[in-house]
Amino acid sequence: MNKTILVTGGAGFIGSAVVRHLINDTEHNVINLDKLTYAGNLESLASVDSSERYHFEKVDICDAGEVGRVLKTYRPDIIMHLAAESHVDRSIDGPGEFIQTNVVGTYTLLEQARAYWSGLKEGKKEGFKFHHISTDEVYGDLPHPDEVDDSTELPLFTETTPYAPSSPYSASKASSDQLVRSWLRTYKLPTLVTNCSNNYGPYHFPEKLIPLVILNALAGKPLPVYGKGNQIRDWLYVEDHARALVLVALEGVIGETYNIGGHNEKQNIEVVQTICAILDDVKPKGSKYAEQITFVQDRPGHDMRYAIDASKIQRELGWTPRETFESGIRKTVEWYLNNEAWWKAVQDGSYQGERLGVNS
């Protein structure tokens, strides 16, 4: 049966991938609720915004009245909550906005969802879900290969890994995760949570590692790498993540947490070098792009390794990523080369590539 799905933050990087997947690959109706901050761009949804199953509402999740209005107007069966401030560097420079959006905004959305859900008739009430989308950064970091004996088996984040956030961003997401779980425990609001590894792919805002490297390389600018560049991340192609999120929203078990990862642990310097090598191949110039790599002072409190154990979602829901890092990163580089109009429009007035180091 076709459902009405409310996606908060649907104009953002991951949110827009979810909306495109829902419109292109399912028959569900989609309500995109987004404040349209610097990282939200409706151009990311140009391919689907004419669909009769798609509706956009420019709303701040902290505005209880407007959130309540949207819920009463569209009567969603599922809420997929992706709206969040997400850049670690920005959270270090200005943590207040992260607390407001990620903590207060999630609280506001939970309360409005609870009021809406409490008033639903039997049947629709029993089928309602509140799906909160979060990050693996809530878990802190893991032992790095440089720190342990070669024979030591390196651990992965599981759904039961204790929380140990390191930055204002990850602390705000950890707080919102726990709020969601407490609304289930206390009020019986039917919630579930997913925590994902680092996403990459088309329509990624240029402050994040991979698009920043691509665009700085093309512009002949330095490619700033934090510290030695040996920080390890598990990379997940955004369209694989979107498929996983919709699967969880539709088939996930209330009260459960699902970790979503790409099975692609790479050091940051490896990622940068891979992008440079692809650009050398598809858009060669007089010198090697890797000559632009510049090492800069490391970020305060920088986590050294993230890695997801995604066996639960594979075992229980049958999801696995379709893209390897090698296939996904080539697709991503080629997308940026073919979509200059999009990223130039996004850069206008908000791009700070010279100031930011390259990491999520």
C-alpha cells in the first residue's frame, strides 16, 4: 500500500537522495520539509519536483506550529528525520546552532509527532513510524591500525557500542538519538534509529571532504589534509544509503537500531590520492593533481577511526551496498565534472574551501 512519507531535511545531501529514490523507485507520496539553510538546495530535486507525489514545505523543525500544521495537512504514515546541522568544523566554531537544530529541533519534532500520532485512528496509528537518521560519530572513535599490534583484530561499531561523542556535532546527534529512544520508552511513540558511516556522492555540499578535494583540484587550489591524513573512515555511497533508509523506514522493527556502512575503510590521504588519480585520468593537466596536496594542522579532538559493522541490516533486512568505493568515487568525480552549473551555484556566497580542512 502506498504511504505518505514526511522527510525532514529533504533538500540536503542525504535527504535529497532519499526523496529522489522514493519518487523514482517507489510509488509512495513524499512531503519534503526543509528550512533551506546554506546546505539545502532545491536544485538537487529538480528531476522530481514536478511529480504529483512530491510536495515541498519550507519549514524550520524548531517551529512547532508550522510542523504541526504540516502533519495535520498531509497526515504522514512515516516521518524520516534527516534535518540536521552536520559539519564538524562548523560545530567547533559555533556549537549553539547545532544544539538548537539537532537537539531542540528533534525535541520539537518528537512532540509534534506525538501529538499527531496520539490523535490517529486505529490502524493508521498502529502503522505509524518515526525514523531518526543519525551518524556513527556518536560512538567516538576506534583503535587505529597504527596503535595496535598487527595481529590484533580491529573492532567495528555495532548497534550496542557505547556512545562517546568527541565534537559538539556528534554530541548533539547523540543527544537527539537518546531523545528519540526516550520518547519510545516513555510515551510509546513508535521510533527507530539508524547510524551511518561517511556518505559521499552527487549533490554533496562542497565543504565536505570529497567534493572539496574535487573542486579545489579543478580550481588549482591547495588540497588541505588534516594532520598526516591517516584518519580512517568507512565510506558509503549516498544512493546506497538512501535505499537502506527507505528499507528501514518501511520494514524496520520499532525500537531497533540499524548501523549502515559501506564496508570501505580508507585513510583520508588515500581518498585524496584516489581522487587525484581519477582526475589525472579523466581530466589531465600539465602536472599531477596530487602535487596540490597540503598538510595542515589537525582538528581539535579529531577522531582517528570510524568503521561500521553493518551485518545486522544485512541479516535482518537483506540490505548490502551496491557500490564499492572504487566504483562510487569514480561516479562521484564524473558527476561533478558533468554538473558544473550545480556546484558553481552552490558555491556562490557560501563556499569556504580555503578555510576548511578536508574531512567530514
